[in-house]
Amino acid sequence: MKHLLASTVLALAFSSVGTLAAHAAGDCSEVTVAAMNWQSAEVLASLDKFILEKGYGCEVSVISGDTVPTLTSMAERGQPDIAPEGWVDLVPEVINRGLSEKKLVATGHALSDGAQQGWFIPKYVADAHPDIKTIGDALKHPELFPNPEDKSKGAVFNGPQGWGGTVVTAQFFKAYDAANKGFTLVDTGSSAGLDGSIARANENKQGWLGYYWAPTAILGRYPMVRLGFDAPHDAAEWKRCNSNAECPDPKLNEWVADNVDTVVTTKFAERAGEPVMTYLGKRSWTNATVNELLAWMTDNQANGDDGAKHFLETKKDVWTKWVTPEAASKIEAAL
């Protein structure tokens, strides 16, 4: 229900963006942009800073942020002006209240296909076994996903303790009765341990099955396929049991994508000007695009500013669709 309520209100908010922009005063001086403390949000904030400054003449300051405090501050105090990568489904009450009280505006989806969590397998395994489409299909083949510690068993690799995705994966393991299908649930201990297990499997062209998410650098480096689910999404059941580590009887369920939206304060939307608000409404990219960029950043030890420039230099066919021709010329001249 939270997902449904947030999505409904966000749809209404999207429809109001054009109206707000049409009445904008065109003042984008002293803009504050929140860079959340993960790689994809960092590079998106840097990208917005470069485009707004070089293309639209804004004066942008990038400040550190995180999902809950940033979006709460925007709704309650009107600062910062822009959250480029807002994981709105994580704070539905804050978002819904801010939208309904006309303190926040969602300009559109930062990730066009949403943030994706679930169980993945390497693409080379999926290509070799086209019958494996869902989690249930994969669990019919423990021999394809051997446990490094016990080859007689299949393995499902999980994230570290404390992650929501780790809880859901453990509940899915129970719901699918994976233990009785010849699998063990492997605790990778840390984010680095989880990444390492994927890297080792891919480098050695071995089977791998487990929890991961997108957008991330490692999925840009190693092509992985997200498995489908064997039941439709049931929001009530998800809340009751799939996301509750203490629940003893989880059912099969669909792991839906999280909405990741660009959120601005209403005050900024009213003053920013139609060209700026139009850009923020059009500026949306896919997980595949972000994965590729994050992999480049990781390989080159690049920060957000480096990543933004690399993207602008190599993906002209993507970003020029977001901006006016005049802005595109200015941005290219500044690179």
C-alpha cells in the first residue's frame, strides 16, 4: 500500500511540474544539490551541477546527504533545493506529506527502470540454460550453482547482516524451500565479500546464484541477469512476512523495483525557470547506462566529477535529449 500511495501521489506531482515551470521566475542562482553517499547518486549530483552551471548559467553548490535526512529536510525546511536520486519508496510518509502539502515536487524518474533488487545469475549461465527464467527454475539445478565449501550442495549467496535485502533473501530461501532442494544459504559477511563472490565466479566462468541490486559498478563489469519471480507482488504479504526476519512462514512474492525519483522543493520549482525544470523532468537514465558508468569510475578510481565529464564526453546521444540545443552547445564547449 505504501508503494501504491507513493506512486499515486507522485503521478499527480509529475503532472503539476509543467504548470510550476510555466510560472517560474527563471532564477537558478544559489542552487543546492544533494549528493547522497553512494556512487550513483554522487555522479548524478555532479552531472546536474555541470549541466546546470555550464548549460543554464546556474550557481550550484553540492552538499552531502542521505535519503532520510535529506528528503525530510527538504519537506520540512525547504533545503536543499534538489535531491537528484531520491529513493522515495524508502520514506513514503515523508514524500506523501511533502507532496500533499505542496512543499515538494517530483520531476520524474531518475532511474527510468527503477532500482532493482533480487536474485541474479551470470549472463553466461542464463545463455547456456535458457530454461532458467525464474528463481524457481534456478533452484531445480543445484549442480549449476555449487557451494565453494561443499560441491554436493548448491549455494545462494546473501548480503551482510543488517541489509534489508539480506532479510528478504533469507525469507525467500525459506519460501522456496531451497534447503530441501539441495541449497545452502551462504553468508558473505560484507559488501566486499558479496562482490568478491560474484567476481570470482565470473572470472572463472562458474555458476553463481544470489542477492544483488542495481545500479552498481560490479553489474557494469560483469553481465548478470535478474531472475523473475514465481508469484505476483502482494504488498500486504511483503510487509507481513517477506521483509520480516522473525516471520516463520513466508510465501512466494515478487520483489518490485523501487521508485528512484528526482525531488525538488516547491520553492525551487517556482523560481528555477522552465528550461531548468524541463531538464530535470527529462533527465532520466537506465540501470544499464549507470552500471557501465560506475564500472568505469571504479576501474579508474574516478570521483563524481570525473564520472560526470566522462559520461558527457562519451554519451552525447543520451544527454543531448535532456537539454535545449543552446544548452548542449554550451556544455560541449565547456568539456
